[in-house]
Amino acid sequence: IVRCEVRLLSTSIACKFNVEGRLSGRPSFLRGRLAFLRSHPVPERDRGATMSKHTISHESQIPDQIVTCWPAEASIWKENLAPARVEFAAFLTALIEPAAGGPRLPLTVLVSNDETEPSARAALGDHPVLVRQNYGDVWTRDTAPVFLRRDGELIAARFPFNGWGGKFQIPGDQTVGTAIARMVEARIIDVEMIAEGGALEFDGEGTVI
């Protein structure tokens, strides 16, 4: 399971995917051909055993569902908050429409307070599930976990997020990824490396850039 990178007015979404790519080789929760990603240690009980299979799909895979946050932080958006909400609603409405006669994609939108919830409902209608949750703003591309499967188990790899080197420090950006992982009942692995998940590219065949 991976995040789908889609940008709109510097916004983004998180998508939960069926996985078909493969990660193999030395034991690791994430495996890339570039050395800057370090291996996750193999538990003592697993050493000497057959290595587990880790799977991450290519980002072009059709998702099982979409999880995102509603534009909310007026101090950042300023006069662009209302236009951003209009465009974001149009984008999400188009995104969840069925392809080739399939069903509409399930959509979960996080809303942070009494202002954002009715705003999201009015713009998106009855289809999405709205969940009250503290978050910084919509950039789940970078703040949500990287999802993968290990022998069928859903895992959320959580990277520490520092607001793009301190450019934006907003309460909730550091914790919303854990909240999303718990929503989809994924086992959380904390990674000791600051990174934005959207900076990682997966080809579905075991390569991470």
C-alpha cells in the first residue's frame, strides 16, 4: 500500500492501494536500490528464517480508498482558502468517479473543527466520510505514512516530519500520519529518518528513489 502523489494548489491526498510490487533482498521494511534508505533490523526471532515478502505498488495503481484532509489553515492560505476549497472539492469529486463502470472510490476526509466540517460537507455532499481529527493542513502526501504489506500484514512506515526543514511548523502535521495509520488498522513502524513520504518514488518492482 502506498501513498498516491497528486498536487493541487500545493495540496495532496493519501491513497490506500492494493499492492502488487515486490521488495526483496536483504531484510527491510523498505527496500530500494539507493543506499540512503537504511534497512529495518530483522527481529531476533526471524534471523535464519525465510525472509518475509514486502510489497509496495506503483503509484498509478487504482486505490482501494482515498484519505485526505480538508483545507483549513487560514494563516497559510490567506485569501486563497475559499478558492482552494472549491478546486479541491472539484478535484476529489472527479477523482472518486468510477473508471470503466466500476464503483465510486470510498473517500474519507479529515476535518479539524466546527468550521471545516460543514464546509467540507457542503462542498463534497454525502459521499465522503468525515472524521474529526487534528492536522496541520492537506499535505498528506508528505505527512501520511508509507503503506506496505509484509506477508499480507498492512504496515505503516512513519517518518518524522519537520515541516520541510522548519518552513511550516503547524500542530497536527507530526501526528496525523499515526492517526491515519490507526484508521486503516495498520501496524506502525517508526523510522528514525526525517523525510517526506512524497519524496519517495516506487516503481512497483522493488526500486525506491
